[in-house]
Amino acid sequence: METASTKQTEGLFCQSCGMPVNETELQGSDKEGNKTEEYCIYCYEHGEFKQPDITLQEMTDLCAGYLVEEGMDEAAARQMLGYSLPQLKRWSTGAGVS
């Protein structure tokens, strides 16, 4: 049985780092504290980015490190991130939050 904190939300990805946000407990929150399906809790909380000045290159470096820890080859991780991150809302619009 799913509870409110573990509800499955398939197919959602953080629009900042690309992490799967497949459980509501991983979702970030807006200014009112409501969960948002656009960003993860690690990137976005209380309506603000946790690292507002991070660059796309710095996000790539950060995410590549996590993917390597999970067993992915670093070159493959960077190639995947180089393709996927620029397509996410935060990086494709420049603003990130609507």
C-alpha cells in the first residue's frame, strides 16, 4: 500500500539535475511547502534552488560524480549528462522556475 510520502510518480525527472523523482519524498517544494514534480529535494526547496549560482558545467561535474559512485563509467556519464542536462527546464530556459 502506498502512503502519501512514498507515492510512486513514474517518469518524472528533476528539471535541474535529471535525477528520477519517482517518489513524492524526493520532490522539491514551492514557497508554500507544496511538493513540486519539476525538481528534486536536493536541487529545489521552499521555492528556491539550493545552489542558485551553479553553472551547467558545475552541475555536470556534480552529477557525474554521483553516477560514477553508482558504477557508471565517467566518460559515459559525462557524455549522457552533456546531452540530457541542457534539455532540462532549468538549463534550456535560463530561468528554471515558472
